[in-house]
Amino acid sequence: MPRGDNPNSRNNLIVNSERTPKERKKQAQKAGVESGKARALKKTLNESLKELCTPEVLEELNQRLIQMARRGNLKAYEILRDGLGENPKDKISKEQLKLRKQELEQKKEGW
């Protein structure tokens, strides 16, 4: 996909509605293959990270993260906060979900 506002970079793009069914199928197949490759790579990365992250390594990383947060690194603080489950956005979403469930139960009961 072209980036930016350069009109020349968009000249070669063909909208799916202008493609033949055969061309769309071919493009979808290519996309599926690439998606599979990306999933496999991500799985491999996750597996290797799990092997490398021993309890000792995780403890060391956590200590370093705490030090960075104490020194004023906002991103480190956010990572710690989110890891502890104290993200305000998550709390608000949970409350909204809880209220929505209550509303649905009241509707079922005939309110």
C-alpha cells in the first residue's frame, strides 16, 4: 500500500471492484499465504521468548522497569500500571460491560 499523499504512488492501484473474480481469488490466495507466514513467524518468536524468559530474567527485567519508572520514564510507568491491571481504560470498559449486562437482564425481566 502506498504511503503519503503522492498521487503518482496511487496510479498503479486497482480497486477490487475493478478486478475480475479470478484476479481477486489470486490476490486473496497470496494474502493468505503471507498471513500464514506472519503467524508462523510470530509463533516462533513467542516460543523463543518463553524459553529465554526464565524467572530470574523476568525478575531482573521487572526491577529495571521499576527503576526506569521511578526516574520518570512515563512509558515504563504505563507498562507497570497495565501489568498490574490498573489501566483506567480497562476499568471503564469493564464497568460499561457490567452496566450493559445489567440493562439486558432488566429487559429480560420485563422492565
